[in-house]
Amino acid sequence: MKLRFSIRDLALLTAVVALSIGWFMDHRSEEKVIRLHQEGEDRLVKQINNYHGTVDVMAGVLKSYGQQVKDLIAQVRMLRNEIRDHYSQNTTQSGTSSADTKAPATQ
């Protein structure tokens, strides 16, 4: 018994095999894309969580430095007031003021 295939049968077989291979490759690439997206999403969530922790740490550091800066500003203001008071006391004790140190007007 000899099998005889027509060109139509071979063309149909070729189309079925080509569609099957195409579907298989497409399905496999979709799975790969989904897996890559999932891995990327997981990596992104990890990075966001790491950055969130880093931001919390930095906020705490800045808050502590902020308090130190406020303390330094308060100290500078106190020193400025002490210098101003000291300067005011020296000028009033010596009896000279800026008006007294001006040159007399010529007549």
C-alpha cells in the first residue's frame, strides 16, 4: 500500500505545523514576559522598601540636626544680645556717643 499525498494535503500539513510552532513560541514568550515583569515588579518593590527605610533614617538624622541647628541659632542670638548689651554699656559708661565723636562744625 502506497500513500499518496496531494499538494493540497502537504500545504495543509505545513500550515498546521507552522501554526502550532507559532502558537508554542508565542505562548512561551508570553510566559517569559510575564515572569520578567513579575521579577521587575518584585525588584522595584524591594528598592522602594529600601528607599523608604533610607528616607526614614535620613528624616531622623535631619530632625536631630535640625534640633542642633535650632540650638546653635539660639546660642548665636544670645551671644549677639550679650555683645550688643556689652557695647551699649561701654558706650554709656565712657560717656561718649556717636554724636560726641563727630568733628565740631567750623563757623
